[in-house]
Amino acid sequence: MMDGALDSLDAVGFLQIWQQFDANDKGYIEEKELDAFFRLTLEKVGMKKGEISEDHVRKLKKRLTSSHHTSADGQLQIRELAALMLPEEENFLLLFHRETPLDNSVEFMRIWRNYDTDSSGYISSVELKGFLHDLFLQHRKSITPEKLEEYTETMMKMFDKNKDGRLDLNDLARILALKENFLLKFKMDACSQDDRKRDFEKIFAHYDVSKTGELEGPEVDGFVKDMMELVKPSISGTDLDRFRKALLGHCDINGDGKIQRNELALCLGLKLS
């Protein structure tokens, strides 16, 4: 799989090439883009642009994709190309955010709270490094301090969309491939009262991960995050904390720092009985 000049290609180089073809972070490129992708790859591993012939591109493409078939719509996923071009220790980190998507904002917020160690509302480079270090330990992978520094810098450049040197909630959501906002499934203002009650039960059950009949900690965070993003696509951790405080002030009738099922129903103007 990895021979010749491609031996010098690592995850950092691969990501730099990939970003030029997937600027919108879709996770795939079109089959028609492969020639240009492999041409840029050859440049990345040291060939001079003027020395790269169509034959060079054709041979590289054939070697890497001869046993691979693109999807029916002619798309090639990032994980598939990375698996073809990178050794296991290099593509592990690259593929983490594609292969283990989160399907609930509650678990996402649990991760966020764990690594926003100074409660600044953002993930700094130091905090991101801690996250990546733990990720390698979790998967029983070893990594040198130099490589960890390199990966941290690369991922910060890749996912820090507004280039302010820190990651906000949306940036980390892209890294972890958080699935679509659960609340987008519902249009509560356009339903009958019975429909709204049924939707409410589905929504509460989704965020009540602990199945205790009340939302607390990251369960409240996850609900707040998804609520806010319905009206404000890009939010920071500090935005979330402000809204969380306001929601608890309005809904937490008994003042225990949690939101019971009946308390949330009252907030939303629903009578469950």
C-alpha cells in the first residue's frame, strides 16, 4: 500500500492536500477530482510540478484505487483515501472524527466540560493537546511528545474556522462529527397539543440519558446547546453558560440545579396530565 515516494506522506501532509479539495468539510471528494488530488500528492512528496506527467498520475491512481470502487454517486470518502495512502499509526487520528460520530449533544457536552479545564468557554491548544493525548491512551496507541505537538497544531489549523487560536463549540463538534441537532426533527409551533406532548416526550427522553426523569449537568448542557443553535448557528461556551443560567432561573422551580420533566413541560407551556 505504501511504497516509494509515498512513504514520506504523513497525516499532516494528507490533511493539507485534502483541505484544498474539501473546503466545506463534507468528508468526501468527487471521483473526477482524483487526478488533481494525486497530482498534488506527488508534489507534496517531493516531485517538481513540471516533472509530473499524466503517466505518473495514472500509475499512482491505478496502484491506490485498483481494488477500490467509488460510491454510486462517484464520491470517495476521506477515510477510504486515508486508508489507502497512510499507515495505521498516521490515519488513526485523522479518522477519529469520521468513524466515531456522536449522536447526542449530552455526551458531546460531557467531553466539552472535561477538556475546557479553565471554564473559559473555549478549547485552547493546551486543552486540545490534553484531549488528543487521552484519545491515544484510550485506543492504546503510543505517541511521542513531538508528534502530539504536531497533531495538535495541525488539528487547530484545520478546525479553528475563525482562526482565533482556540476552538469553540462548533469547532469541536466538527472534530467529533456530532450528528445533526436532534431538535431539528421537531416543529412544535406547528403541531396540535397532542402532537406537542408526544414530541415533548421524545425530546425529554433523548436528553435524559441517565433515565432519571430529570435533566442535570451535561444533560442540561446538551439541551441548551441544541436549543440555542436553532436560532444562533455559531455559539461559544460562554454563550451557552449564559443561556443555561437563564433557563435554570426560569425552569428550575424547586432550585435543585436540575430540570424535572414537569418543570420543562411548564416552561414550554405544556400540560402533561
